[in-house]
Amino acid sequence: MNHLKPSNKELEFLTLAYNRFYDLYDEVMEDSFWIKSEWDRFSKIKQAFDIYNEVLDYEPLKHAIENLKTARPPMESEIGSELFKFVRNVLSHFPYFQSWNSVWIKKSIINWNKEGLTIDKFLKKYEGHEPVKFRFWEGQKKRMTYLNICFPEQYIIDTNICLKDIISEKEGVMFSFILMRKIMDTQVFELKQK
């Protein structure tokens, strides 16, 4: 069963990625995070989506995503893989914005160089898809939060698509972090406290 363990290179990468992601997770889940400046929040949120996207290349996480398709509520697998990759790609390929709520894209700028890449494929696939409803429980705060993830009704040349209309900054990002962590935790055997 030794082949199931990460290689030394994977372990080194995963340790760095997981440690930073968990630090960001802890920060985002605190109420004090949401009173920071828009830029501070945006920078850390972007960093977490970048990290998550990188760890999705780890083969066992691909299997964990696949298992979500049958073991979890509808669309959780697609949200945990395709949507989060879409968000990461929007934030990375269009780094012109200074806050979550200011991010927008449209078909003409998405395909300025070439059609059919990841962002374009995602929007074509989910154009007009009904909203997906989620909720999450914050045990320490004894609070249930409800949210909708909404997909653009139309994906056409002149229509701006705002990221905040797909996923809200506070509730949507917190939910994203919770789901990312749940997926990443499938590969954790032991959590050590600092």
C-alpha cells in the first residue's frame, strides 16, 4: 500500500499548500476578517482559490471530487471542481480588480485571444442553469447561513457577468472555503495543532 502515500515531492508541496490554506481558512472564518479592507480580503481570497486549484492536480483529490458526485448533494462536485476553478481562472487571468464585488467579465474579453478555454467552456456549459442552494452551519456561532450560487442567464458578447452575482463575497466565499476544506481534508490523516 506504499504507492498510496504521497511521494516526497508531493508531500513537500502538499505541506506548504495545506498549511497556507488552513491559515487562510481560519482567518476567513473569523468575523474580524470581514471588516478588513476590500483589498486585504480580496488578496487572501484569491490566494486561497489559487492554492486550492493547485492541489486539485493531486491525483487522490481528483478521486475525492469524483466521489462527491454520488456521495453528496447534487452539484457539490461541480461546485467543488468546475466552479472553483472558474473563479480562480477569472481572478488570475483578469487581475484588474481590487475587490470581489468589482470583478466582472464578458464574452468578448474572455475570448480576446482564443475561444474554448476553461472560462468560456464553463460559462457555455452552465449558461441559464438554475441556481444551486446551499447552507452551512457555523458551530461556534450557532448560526446557519443560506446562500444561492447563481449562473449567468445569458453568456453573450455585450453582457457583463459579475462574480458577486454568481457567488456573494461573504457567505459565498465562506461556503467555498468550507467546501474546499472538506475536499482537501479527505487526504489528511492527522491534524496537528500549532
